[in-house]
Amino acid sequence: MTAKTPSFSIGPRGWVLLSLLASAVWASVTLDLDVRRLVPTEGGWSVAAEFLARAVSPALTYEAAVVPAGTQPLLVKATEAARMTLAIAAAAMSLALVAGGTLGLCASTFWWRGTVRGVRRRFPFVVAYAGLRILIAVMRSVHELFWAVLLLAVFGLGNLTAVVAIAIPYTGVLAKVFSELIDEAPRDAGDALDGLGASRFQAFIFGVLPRALPDMGAYAFYRFECALRSSAILGFFGFPTLGYYVTASFENLHYGEVWSYLYVLFVLIALVDWWSGQLRRRLVA
Amino acid sequence: MSANPFRDARVTDDRETLIRRLWQDRPRSRFVHWSGGLLLALVVHGWMLGGVNLSDVLSPQRWQNVERFLTELRPFPLQGRAWDWSVAGQWTLELLREKAWPAAVTTLAISVLAIVLATLGALLLVLSAARTIADAEPYLPGPRPPGLIRRLGSGGVVAGTRALLTFFRAVPEYIWAFLLVAMLGPTAWPAVLALALHNTGVLGKLGADVVENLETPALEALRGVGGSRLQIAGVGILPAIVPRMLLFVFYRWETCIREATVLGMLGIVSLGYWIEDARSRNHYDEMFFLILVGALIVLLGDVLSEIARRVMRTQQ
Amino acid sequence: MTATFQLRRVTVSYPDIRALAAVDLQVDPGEAVAIVGPSGAGKTTLLRLLNGSARPTSGTVAVGGERLSEMSPRRLREARASIGFVHQDLRLVPNLRVLQNVTAGQLGRLSTLGAVRALVWPPRDAVRQVHEMERVGIPEKLFASTDRLSGGQRQRVAVARALFQQPVALLPDEPVSSVDPARARDLVQLLVEISAERGLTLCVSLHNLELARDYFPRVVGLRHGRIAFDRPPSTLAQGEIDALFRLETAGDRA
């Protein structure tokens, strides 16, 4: 009698893991990455060394030899840049919440699946639903920098361009996530309201939506944090946010200033992150 | 109690007083109310003091720009002429072959490598970022209560790692890439490392939360039989968090692709590079087409990621 | 609408199981009936037939003399608004305040706009809601967040919501299955008292025959989807009671 060897099966998760690792190998081959390139060139070394060294000593005043008269102190300018970053992010999120919330509600399957019967009558809903999802998908797959590129060509360098450039993809993301959260919310309370004579819409608003609202709020706040980052990098295109000053200082080789701006961004995001955690503790049961 | 209490005015009055008192004493969170107010203030501040000029949109000059821009989106060989599918097809194929396809592949490769590296980085840091295992006494008390120094030390390790992860996360990928290009030159490495660095921060924090929320009985048992931190981690913790982490990994991969498309604008040869190139030459038709291609691969990644997540969920 | 319930030869079949078979039941206005039986007997299905949440595979269900299957959607809504069904799992909205959950009982009679106003703006003059809360014994919890209440308190909120509907009938589904015996008695007594005071038809499903015997003048025994008996509890023989609750044998699946 032979002993049975224990069989080893790779479950679905295992396969996913393996394919992930295999793609990583493929990727490194395709990119033709040379590990030696990880070591900076001559010039790169000096930049790297000097830059990294300044990490522990960020500038508190300007590093330029000559500072034009009447310029605000560095820290004031940094705070002002942070304020603009925050302002643009807040304005963009307000747009994205309104538009994304509306689209998200419309894009949930709650409305028509289950109520409207018959292929003929469902058809317009299905078409509208599909169209909406495509619109949302297009909105969210184009990066805000690319939206900015498109909008700059048309609307110029006003801050409104930055706000809209962030608002469009964020509307798409919020719409998608909100619609998913609504579809996944527990329906038990909604069913009970249905059973006591509420209309479908009422059962939704008072039974289903409140169940999804805490998660929707948490995600929206997370998106606000991301909006801060998006707002910061729009500075690379010339908008008056932190990214602009990072590039300006870096190109002038004022590495200390660069770290100052980076730390300001870090503090801004850490604060919002902490705020988000506090709210979540109090609101999500 | 009377049969119809509503006819009894005194009872109603009592009830109204009761309601008022209960309303005043109701449990409410000061913090939440102040937060709501602050958020509203930030929004108002953004629109009013954020340098946003709404009249910009309304000037007739702008709408002329829009019209002009829209006409420039037509493929170059077709501008000013009637639409011809074969010419359009030719133009598309050439763009695809020369620029779009190789750049798209590069972009995807960058995103994949970056997310895998980020996962490795996150797994390394997760153990020192999770309070449960980085503590002076992970999971079970030791023979003696830990001294002040040990407690400060482990607290410091957790705080320090978490701060580091937050810093990685706070700096946008674009800025990391910008800095790395300056140091390493415009190869693919800055893009990969920038994405990996940022996402180590993201995945590290998510992973640390998962570790902290793990159910402890099995881990306590491992500690009880004398396991060291590393042993507990290898046998108990990592296998337990891998499923959740994989879900996060795929969720972040979508974002990675999106970011990878724009990193090209810094000089790395991904889609962003050709987009910036087209923009600087005012070839808006090419630029628009390439942006669409970028959107397409993001959507592709979205679909693949969704499939992977569904496949993994079936195992649960 | 008068609170008469009438089930005639009702069968409810699902693909893999038959929940009720050839059930005949008549409940008159103001009656207090206890439906008893072991778990899986079909008690919940029976109750759900009475407010139209479940549809019979064959047979008719009539409420107030009208057949449910012949009602227009609007009439059905009106009928449901007049029937206070209390679910076994309560089905309250946890992150709303108690007042909002209770106010939701009137949704069947409010326009959407009125409903939005009533729910988003917890009314200062919520006199009727307070009245119901007092009746179930927890008026001080009016503005509490529903998820911070204990299980028993939430149970009472669910009852208050049903009462706020100003129904003609009360249908609590297994209201005491996860409660300790003392509290179970308390709650059943409350339900019976309220129904008597307001002339509501009361139809409760219980798995505890003792409780049914002590508080209800009429007990309907259900086993495997069939009515085993439908009589005043004093007339029940011990043998019948045992037969109702005994464990399954092969011959039961007929």
C-alpha cells in the first residue's frame, strides 16, 4: 500500500498572487531596467547628497543671496501656498460632492432593478444606466493633470481651471464609489418601510441611504485628502499651490526651501488625516 | 391615562416640556458640529478667497477658444476636410504604432513593478507600524513588566514608522518622481520608485490597521509557546493579512496606472511624455488621442483589478 | 379598513421547501391570537402573508374583506400603512435617532416632501411620538441614537414605530425569541394590553407555549406549515402540545 501524498492546491488567491509576481518579472524585463542605473550619475550624486542632507535642516528663511525688497518671509509664503492649496481643494471637492453625489444616486441599480418589470420597459433604464457608467468611467480615468492640460488650452491659467480640473475626475470617482456603497447597503430597514406602506423612493431615502451615508462620508473625506495632493501638484503647471514653489526652489537649487514646502504639505495632510480619523470614530457606529 | 390624551391640554404641555428638555439633553458631538462648520467655512473660503474668478468662464473670448480648441482636436490630416474613415484609421494606426502602444506598455509595466515593490516595502514596515506587535510586550505579558525605556522605545518605533509612512503618503507621486528624476535621470526608475515609495506609505498604513485588528487568540498562543516576534510574524501575522492586503493591492494598482500615465510628463517615456510632447508642439489632436488611450488603459486596469478581486473573494 | 384577516386554503411554496400547506385561518377585529410552533414551522411566513409581504402560491388572503391579490398598488400601500408589522430582526435604521425611526411609521401617509421635512428636521413638537414612546416605556430615549440602545430597548422602539402607524392590527413576529423569560413576559403583556386598549387585532408568533397560554384566549399551533390546532389554550391536551414540538421523524414531511 502506498501512502497518499498530500495534495497541494493553489487556490484562486494563490493564482492571483502568482500572476502578480509574474507580471512584475515581465515588467522589469520590458522596462529594460538596469539596476546599475539606480546609482545616480556624477551630477546626480551631488544633487542627491545635497538634497537629502537638507532633509533635517529645512530652510526657515530664503536661501537666495539677494531677496527682492518687499517679499514676504519664507514661512509666510509657505503658509500662503498651503492656504491656496487648501482653498482650491475645498472648492473642487464641493463641486465634486454635489455632482458626484447626484450622479452616484442616479447610477445605483436600486431604482429600476426589481421594480420595473419586463424587458421592454427596462430597456430605457438599462441604456441610461450604461451611458451613465461610461460617462463616469471616462471622467475618472483621465488624471486631473490631463484635465488641466485640456482646460488650460481653453480657459487659461485662472484658478477656476485648477478647481474644475480636479472636480471632474473626483466627480467620477465619488459617483462610482457612492453608487457601489448604495448598492451594497443593507436593505432590511428599507424593506420594513416598504412593508408599512412607504413609496419606493421614501423607503430608499429613509431606509437604505442612511445605512450607506457613514461610509460615503468617510470616503468623501479621504477624497478631500487626495484633493489636497492633486491641488499641490497642479502647481507644476503654474497654479499658485505648493507644487509651484517646490519646483521653483528646486530649480534654483534652494534645497532647504524645497524641504520646507514638503514639510508644510506633510503637516497639512497629517492634520486632515487626523481629522478624518476623529470624525470616523464619532460617526461610524 | 385618559382615553384621548390629546384632549387633555395639560398632558400635552407636559409632553412638550419633556420634548424640549430631551432635545436639549440629546447626545450630540461638539466635535462633529464644529467639523461641519469648519468644512463649510473651508468651502466658502475656497470659492471666495481662492482666487477663483467665475467671470473667466463667461467671457465670449473663452467660448471662441472652446470652439477653436474643439476644431483642433480633429486628426491633423483631416482638418478643414470632410471626415474620411480611412484617413482617420491610418492616422490612428500610425500613432498607435509609433507612440501610443509602446508608451502604454511602458506605463502598465511601470505601474505593475511599482505596486509589487510597494507591497514588499509595506510588508517590511507593517510590523514596526502596528502597535500590537511592535509593543514592548507583544500579545502576552513577559516575565517582568517592561521598563520605561522599553516602553518608550517601542512606542517610538511605532510612532516613527507611522510618521514615515504618512510622509511617504503625503508627498504626491508626482513630486517624488520630480525629485528622483533630478537625482537619477529620466529613466524608468524614478517613475517606478516614486510610485513605489508613495504606495508603500498607503499600503503600509492600511496593512498596519489590518494587523492591529487581527484576532489575537492564535497569536497569543504562538507567543505562549515561546515564539519570537519574527516567528509570530512569519507564521501567524503575514499569512493572515495577505488576503486583505491583496485586495488593497489591486485597488491601489488602478491608481498606480493613472499616476503612471502622467509621470511621463517629467521626461520618462510613458504616455505622459508623448502627451506633453504633443502639447508643446500644439498638436492638440495627438494630445487628445493619447489622453484617450491613457483613459483606456486605466479602464483596462480597472476591469482586471475588479476581476482579480472577484476571484479572490470567491475563496473566502 | 377593518382588521379582519382571512386565509383560505393558502399554500406557500418555495423552490426547495413548502412553507405553508392548505392553511385556513380567520381572525376577527380586536382578537388576540398567538401563533405557536417550533422553528421552521412557518410562523413568519404566515404573518408575512397578512400584510402582503409574502404571496401565496395558491389560495387567497383577504384583509378587511378585500383580497390582497385584487388590490391596486395604492390600495395595498394604504392597507400596509394600517398594519403594524414588527419584524423579528426589528429593521430599524441604526444611525438615526429614535425619534426619526418612530416617525418613519407614518411614511405611508406622508408625501415625500412632508416625509423629508419630518425626518431631516426632528420635529420639536413630536407629541404623538412621545406618547407612543411613553406607552412602550422608554420616553427618555426619544433623541438617543438607535444603535446605542440595548436590544430590549430597540425592540420597544420597533413596537413604537408600529404603534405610530396608528394601525388597526399589530403583527409582532417572534418578539421575544432572544429575550430572557422575565422580559419576555413583560413585553408580551405590554403588547396584549396595548392591543386591548386600542382595539387592535393582535397576531403574535411565539415559540413559547407557556407564554401563549398565559396571555392569549386563542392559540394556533403550526407544525411543518400545517395548522395542528386552533383553539383556546385551556382546551389543549398535553399530548397535542408535545406533538407540536417533538423532533422530526420521517413521516413528518408529508
